[in-house]
Amino acid sequence: MKNALFFISPVLETTESPIDTQLLNEARDLYEEGKYLEALHRFIDHLNPAFRQKYEVEPGVHFAIPHNTMVVNIKVRDEHLHVWVDYMRVPAEGRVAVLRQLAMLASNKFILARVLLDEEDCVRIEYDCPMDTTHPEKLLSLLGNICQVGEQFQATFAHDFDAQPIVEPQIRPYPEELVQRIYRDFQRTGRKAIEDTEQSLKDGNTAEADMQASMGFSQLLYFANPKGYLYAECWRCLRALDEEIPVRERVQRGVKDLQRMLDMPVEEFAKSLYYSETLLSDNNVPTLRQFGEVYEDKVDRAQKFGMDKKDWPFAVTLLTWMFYQTYSLNDMPRFIDAFIRRALEEASGLPVKEAAEILFRAARQVQKGKIEDAPAGGAGRADSAEDEEDAEDDEFLLDLDFSDELTRQVVNARLDELLENLEQGTQLQDAEGLDEILAFISFVRKTRSSLDEYLEQEDYESANRTHTFLMRSITNFIDTKLDDLIEEMEDDQGDED
């Protein structure tokens, strides 16, 4: 591994949870006071304050709230709470296999809910109980179980057996241009994950290979936010990579799973890419303190076995894996998300030494709960005025019109000049510095080739994003190298004095 992973901007601006724990506490209090309907209302409000108004069917007593492709009905009738999902129609082909899996769901997966099949082969998931047994914690467990298990297996039934939903899903597919961009980005990140994993296996670094294979899936979850089958498959593969079998065996299986996903036609891939409402996420909602507790061991390992030993590939792999695992498991508070995203952006595609320094600084600050002190990049990047300048620079780059011939000529001339300057810099580097700058030049050339391919295809939007990413990477590399050179010059001057 010579360079850090490429950073791909996520589809969603934020995954911050709308859950309000104060409202959940109020729901508990109302339940204890015997105000069961008010407690139910407050419980729904704690999930999302807009749900009752948006999805009310009967005033105050019936709400039909979407959860991705499902619709969860919550209704109060005759002093009882009724919860149900009209799940799917059992297909004629493969009917016996589907019924067996439904029986398994009913007996092993759903905690309280029942699975019912009517005479028209329509499946319903349902639960009912007296209102005086609707404690908010019980409802949280009930709905979480229905949403998590129901969504996972509905996607599998649809993919494997072409099972059709009973209720039209309330989803909005991604625009075609966005689907194509995500598909291309996944081809790029997935191939790099496989390349890094196979190289680590050859080198005998099975721990690194394990994390690199995992990132092939967790990075897709991060930037594409897939639903349905892709989401279920990513998590199936991630769980398989945690199985208690020899590491090399499970990693090789993970590579095959990732390659199979890369070979998926874009039309099939697109079926899992859509915007939707989520009733109850199965992710955690952590505090900064909890992040610090989770990160402590991993950051210490990164320092002991990576930074202190100058094993930059290990440090970059561990820290990047840790960050993407964080996104996979948590609905990220906006301020923590912004900080980690900045670190991943700055480290994107850089040679592993520079990337390790950026990622380690960021991880240590999160671990210590001091992310408000400075952005991840450290020296020269903390001043808010400079941050604004960076944002303005990115905005300027993104406004470039690559369909214009003159723009393309200017961009190519500028890239030629930057490459020439970088190559001249190799004449001034020591052996260690030379390896770093040569690796970065190789990265620039590869990324420029991608830019040229987009231009040949007249995909000007992707060309623009690639150019912006490349210019940011070059700027970050020059900044970090200049800092190192200045520090070395100051040390040399001090020795002379």
C-alpha cells in the first residue's frame, strides 16, 4: 500500500440522528403516570418530530410511517396498540423456499412480532398489546426489531425470489447521473481495496489485509448510502469477515464477495440506490466521550505499531478502517462527522507517510475529545480565514466548465507545470523523501489518466470532480512537504549555531 484510499464525498450531507432523548424521557414519565396515548405520541416525536404530522392516517390514533421500502402502521384501537407491516406477496415460483424462510423469521428473528400468511398469500408482520403494556423501552425494542429484520429479509426475498411488496414503497430513486457516478466510484474504490488486500496477503500482513477487505464494503456504505439488497449484502460480507475462521481464508472469501459486487450490472446496482424515510435506524447515536472510549485502544495501536515504528501502511490502514467502521455503525453527530470527513479528504490519495500523520492527528484529537481545537490537518490549517479560502478555492474549481476547449487547455498546461515542478523536486530529496515524492507523482499521473478518460467520454461533471480532488491533493502534499522541509532546515540551522 503506497497511497491512502481515495475519499469519495457521500450522497447524504449528514447522517445525524433526529432522535431526541429528552422526549424519550418525557414519554417514560407519561407512561408511568398512566397517560398511555400521550406517552405514545411523545415516543413517536422522539424518533422524529415530523412523523406524526406527516404520516397521520386517523387523528391522534393511526400513523403509517415509512421505513425504507416498508410502511409501519401504529394504531390505537379499543385500548390496545396494534403495530403491523403489510410485508410482501409470496411468489408462486420458489414458494416453498420462501415459506421455510418465513417460518425461520417467525421462530428465530422476530422478538415479539408474529408473521401471518393469509389465503391470498399476502404476508403481514404484526403485534398487539394492551396500552398499559406499551412502555417506551418496549416499543423501542419492538420497532427496532421489526425494522431491522424486516428490511434485511425483504431485500433478500425481492432479490432471490422476486417477491413483490403489498404496499407501494415510498422511495425516490437516485438520479441517473448520480447512479452512474456512484457505480464508477465503487469500481475505483473496490478495485483498490482488492489490490491492497491481495498485496498485503502476499506480504504476509494478514491483519492489514483483513481491514482492507472490510473497507471495500464499509466505504461503499459511507459514500453511496445504499438500501435494500446492497445494504444487506455489505453487512453480510462484513459479518463474514468477523467469523472465527483463519484470517487468510475469510479475507480471500471477502475478496471474492467484493469482486462479485463489482461485477454486478449497473442496472442491478441501481435498484438499491434511493432516498427514503427511516423510522428507526439500527445504528448507534454516540457522544464524543463514547467515541474517545472506543478509539483509545485503536489509536494506541496505531501509534505503537504504526507511527512509532514508521510502518505507515499499517497506521493508514488501521486509522482509515477505524473511521469507516465508525460511519458504518453510527449515525454521526454533525460536528464529529465534519471533523473526520475533513481528515479523510486531506489524506485522500496521499503517500502513506503524509496520510498517516493527518489521520493520526485527527484520531488522537477525537480520542481526547478536543476536536473543536483545530481541523484535522494540523499546522497551517487551523485558521478559519484559511478554511474559508480553501472553500472558495474548491468552489472556483467546481465552477470550471470542462466542456470548453480553452478551459481544458489551461488545466492541462497547469497540470504539466505542476508535474514538472514535482519531478524537479526529486533531485533535491534524500532516499526516504525520494520514495514519497515518486509515489505521489505516480498517484498524480494515475488520477490525471482518470481525468482524461472522463474528458474523452464527455463526462464533464466527473472530470470536474476529479480535477478538484487532484488539485486539493497536490496542494495538501506540497503543504505537508514544505512543513517538513522548513522543520529540517530549522533543525540544520540550529545544529550549525
